[in-house]
Amino acid sequence: MNFKYVYKTALGLCLAAGMLLTFQSCNEDDVDGAPAITNVRLLDPTKADSSLSAAEPGSLIVIQGQNLGSAMKVYFNDFEATFNAALGSNSNLIVTIPAMAPTKAVDAGVSNKIKVQTKGGEATYDFVLSAPTPVLTGLYSEFVKPGGNLVISGDYFYNIKSVKVGATNLPIVSTTVKQITVKMPATAVSDIVTVEGEFGTVKTSYKVNGSEGNMINFDVPATTWGSDVCYGSAAIIPGTDAGAISGKYSRIKQTKLPATGYADAWVFSTCSFDFKLAAGPAAERQFKFEHNIAEPWKAGKYDITITAGGKEYVYAFQPWNSTEYAAAGYQTNGWRTAVVELSEFKNATGGTIADVSKVSDLKVSFGTPDVAIASFNGSVDNFRIVKK
């Protein structure tokens, strides 16, 4: 046996093995060395140069640093995120901040940190999960009596600092993430409502108890000769009535309503009146009114007809006719504002109002042509067309 050859072969194998082990060790050092986070940015390539110190849950971000290739877990405020390691590299991790990750809004003691665990160790980075800016979707009723409760609907009502009407602070009765109830001043007021939270401020585009775009409110005459309305004998209730929201209103309170498409006692209308509404197409406007449905409503409708440019545009208000109210019927908690897109009013050919300044009449007619109604107790007030 040639021992010299065996010795050289063995020596070569040892050297090769050593080199391989050294190479693997270097690679493992590259991947499994102590991780570090140096920057966080948005995935959006147009904003790739930006550096973030905060973002909302649900945001898609890139965590940048060193030795991140063997990442096993990523946490935001100690809430674990799922991620696809195959999309990352030794210097980048692409992660979506979990929508349920806690923010300061729901837990004042959150760590305000990103934490990445790799085979080589753990890295942390100061990072704030910010709550979304408050969103105000509407007021349950845009008309509220002095001293009454104003109910504000929306989302992200976190850590509310103040609610104001104009410059006046309103006492907060209750607050949740989606609803705030406040008490109005003891004296009548009409102004913008502002909600200020820790994560932003939002306000209405309209005034509570406002007069913009008024058509019929039973207090301001809607005829040239000074009458509240032109025709129709629907009951008009005095503003001193306990059920009034802002002066006089109309009410149908009746049992055994017959099946009929028209009844003069359920109608009120104007006659060629100039409402002095601002010009603009239907798409830029909303039709609003307050309604108070005191008992479950399951049949009948308010046919609301607007005349503009010599054509009639009709909308049928029957909120009970939906899956939400099919079983129990539709009922309000006192007065509630109905908001209808003006583009929902259609003429005989399906067209919408081209110019709101051409509106010349409003007719409201309650009817139940298909079925008799055992009992109905509904009130309406403050019909108006307003800008969005």
C-alpha cells in the first residue's frame, strides 16, 4: 500500500472539510449573527426613502437592519405578527402590522416597540402604533332641544378630550369607540360640532340645529301668502307640544289606516315657491329631514316629490322595508335625521335633478296602497336640501 498517497489524500480531505466548515461558519455568522433594526419604512416604492417612527395597525412596512434572514418571530407591542420569511432577506423583513395589535388608545401601558427574534438573538426598535384619526359619520339627530342629548356616531373615538358646539364645551354623558353622547347647553344654540381626541380632531360640515337649505319646517312660511304649506291637511302640531324637536311639526297618529294611495289628511305641499337654494347638481347635495317613529312601522311609505325645472322627482321613504327591520319593524329612539342622497330622487325616465336652484316645490304624502295599517305614530320636520 502506498502510505504516502493515502496520507496526501487524507490530508486533502481534511483541508477540504476544514474549508467547507469555515465557509459554512461564515455563512451562518452572516445569517445567525446578532440581529439589529436600523430603520422602518413603508413598502410603497414611491416612499422607500422615508423613515417611520409610527404607523397604524394594518400598515404594510419594511423592517431594515442586519442579520434578519433567520427571523422566526416579529412582535408589535408584544403582539405577534405573521409574515412570509421567503419575502425577506438578511437586511429586510416585509411585515403587515396586525390589525389587532394594541395601541396606546386601548392600552396605555404598551411597549411602543417592534421586536424581532432570530436564530442569532433578539432586536428591538422604538416604534409607536398610532390609532386612526377619529371618523364622524353623523348625528343621530341634527336637531336637539336645549339641554337634550346629542348622539354622535363614527369610529375611532379613542381618549376623547372634548366635544364642542361652536366654542362651547359639552359635558360628555358616555363614550364608546363608535358613539359619543353629550349634553347640549341649556340655551338654544346652532353651530358646528367638533370632536377632539388624542389621535386627531374631526368636525361636522354642517351646524346642529342649522337652517341651511330649508324647504318646509312648519315655522317659516313656504308660500308667498304666509302659510306654512300650500295644500294638504296633514296635522301640524304646535311647537309647544312636548314631542316637538324645533318648533311646529307634522304627525300622523292613527289606528286602522285604510289601504289607500292618497289621503288629504296625510299630505302637505308647497306651490311654486322659491326656496333660494344654491345652484348645483343632485350629486352634490343631500336631502334631510327629522322623523320620530314612536312605534314599530311595518307598512306604508312617505312619497317625497320634488319639482325642479317642471319635472317631478320622487323618492319613497320606507326604512322598514329591509332585512334589518323585517321582523320587528322600524322604530326610532326619539327624533332621528334621515339622510337621502338627492340623486336617489328620480323622474319618470330615471333622471336626476340637474340644477338644485330650479327646485320649486316639495310634496310629502304618506300612503299605504297595498295593505291597511293597524296603527301608525310617525312625526316629521325640517325638510331641507344641503351641500354634502
